[in-house]
Amino acid sequence: MAAGEERAATRLGLAAGVEEHRFFSMPELRELADIGAVERLAGLPSAYIPMKNSIYYNVAAAFAEEVGAGRVVGGHNGDDRALYEDTSDEFFRNLQRTLRSGSARLREQDFRIWRPLRAMKKAEVVALASTLGVPFEMTWSCHREGTTHCWECEGCLGRVQAFHQAGVLDPLRAAKDRKGIKRVLPG
Ligand SMILES: [Zn+2]
């Protein structure tokens, strides 16, 4: 996980009042671009992590089994489906069945994987978040390391486009634009 994502997840978790917020370290899991496998797995996005969701959701299910939770919630949206095969309905249907078959405790909890944003485009997610009062200033979209968004990478450009399409003001982008104006104007 990028440092910016971890910072944002920590702040949002605190703001949401989660009881226990766990981070798992998986240094061997890296994006295709970082492991130099872009050519070997041609056709997949450079940010793709091989078998990512199979691994992540198994870890989340292990936590669910331990604490007796009946739900694992994922934030995949409809735009992800076009890029990542492991965000499909079929994938999650089969994964949920597999996880339940491996744990009596999960079956007792009627274990399910919830993806409430799965049919929504990213801009629709931004619009929904705006109506729910999500603190956008705490969120993170950049794929690069740093303390502020670079506004040049795929993640940043997707964020700008989604906010624009949703007609929602992004406080982080607005703060960046204000700084730019100050630099241009003397005094
Ligand atoms: Zn960026």
C-alpha cells in the first residue's frame, strides 16, 4: 500500500470510528510495472497486481472468521470491471462460495461479500459520497509516493475526471489551484 493510501485509510478509519483497523504487510505483492512483468502479462494495466483480489479477500475472510463477522465489504466500482477481471460478479460469487465451504463459522454467520458500488461509475460514487458528507480532504487517489497528490498520474487524472463529471468540488484540487494562483500573482 502506498504511504498516502495508508495515511488516508488511517484518518478515515478514525473519523468513521472503526473499532479495530488492521493493516497487513505483503511486500512480495507488487504491481506489474514494479516487478517488470508488464510484457509477460500483456493486456493488463501496469498497476495490476497478479491475483490481487483472490489474496486480499482471503485475508479479509480470515479476519472475519476470527472476529465472527458476517460481511466483507469491497469498494470496487463499475469502472473497475472493464479493467480487472477479478472484480466480476462471477469471480465474487465463486469466491464467496469457496470461502463459506472452508469455514463452518463463516457459514453460521451467513458470510457474504458486499460490493455496494459495483454498478456505479466512479463519477456516480463521487456524487453519492458528496451527498453522504464524505470528507474528501482526507481521501487519497495518487499512485505515487508523496505527501500531496501529483495531479499527473492515472489515479489523479481519474479523480479529476470523476469530480468534474459529478459536478462536485474537490477540496484537494481546489487547494492546489489556490496555491498555483498565489505563485502566479505577485505579493
Ligand atoms: Zn498522482
